Amino acid sequence: MSEISRYTLYLVFFCFIFCSILPQNAASQNFTHPLGTVSKPTTQALESLWEIAPKQEKTSQDLEKFAANKVIPETLKNEILEALSYYPELENTHIDFLFYKNIKGSVMQAQPKIKTMWFRNKSKRSYKVKISRHLHLVHRDMKVEEVPHDVLVGWIGHELGHIMDYRDRSNLAMACFGVNYVCSKRFLRKAERNADKYAISHGLSDYIIETKHFILDHAKFPKAYKEKIRELYMSPEDVIASVEEVEEQEDE
Ligand SMILES: [Zn+2]
């Protein structure tokens, strides 16, 4: 077998593993956030940040432009468009948001679409965000649309953070990323924190915190799931520290 064929086979194999497993997400609490209104900051620290950089009011019309190049289910349209509005760089990136009956151990996963990984130009790569139709609680399943608005925006914002992280990687680097993500807990933890950091630096910190609280403070989530979130993802305190770091960098 020639070197090129062997290399191609390896790439197919890695891509397959990568696209069948990849990321899940973190996230919790009960704020209603009608489109375009300002949500309440979760902590005192965020409250002061809030005063510095209040969210801009966004109407449905404002948000509609972020639907370009996306496949979005009607059920979560508001939440997805709101999360996308924090990532204007993704305007030309093709992303399909798709409902799945079940995702192994996760609520959402962002992945590259395997058939677009053959393009030489990584800017032509497309992605999908898999969204579980239900959250599995201890005694019942909760429909994903029952999750509070801000929590969903944070959750989706985290997945878009993954896509930001993927965008600059070559196809081979993506394949290696997938293998490391599966094989190394340390790598997985770093990848999850990176996704949160992208979301924070794009102004989604208070949503991310609400998503964390929703999971960690929600009595009905299985213990094992909460443990996983505690172990692998940024805590609400880590998020606040990271926001302060971003603020300091901006001041310099
Ligand atoms: Zn994630």
C-alpha cells in the first residue's frame, strides 16, 4: 500500500472515530428571558460587569440575519439565533442544528460534518450541533424546550465555542483532536474549557453561568452526570475569574 493510501485510510479512520464520539456540553436556573430583554446577572461580580457592558436589546428582526447558512429547528429558533448573534464570525459558516432522539451521555454535541472534511480549505467545512430531544432526569425525561431560555442560550453558546475552536484546525489536526478527545481526559477537559472561554470572550458569560447552575443545582439530574460536569467543565467561579481576566486584558 502506498504511503498516500495508508495516510488516507488513517484519516478516514480518525475522522470516523471523531465524528461518532466527540463533545458534549456543560451547563442551569430558572430565569425567563423574553427576547430582547435584559436578564438578571447571577452573581455580584457579574452584576458589576453587567453595568459595564449591558446586553443589547435584540429584536426578532435583528436576529433573523444570523440564520444565514444555518439549519435551525423552529422549536429552538429564538435560543439558537440569540446564541449565534454573539458569534458574528460564524455568519458564513454552515451549521445544522439537528434534534436527536438520544446522544450518548450528553445533551448537545458540536461536530464537523464528515463529508466536508475532504475540502482542502477548512473555511468550507460545515458543522452540526446535535441536540437531544430530551434531558434525562432521575425520574423522568424533560423536553429540551422546557429548559429555561437563558440556559439554552448558554448551552448552545458553549457548542458554538467548540466550533470556533475547530475552525482554525486543519483536517488532520481535527482528526487528531478527535482521537485525543476520546482517549485523554486531560485533553477533553481542556477542550471543554476552551469552548467555555470562547463563549465568555464573546459576551455569553452570564448565560454560561446559568447553564452551569441549571445542571449543578438541579436536584433531578443524575449524580453521575453532575460529577462529570464538575470534573470536566469550568465551575461558575471559574467563569467569573475568566470574565475578570478578559476584562483586564481589554483594559491593557
Ligand atoms: Zn462541550
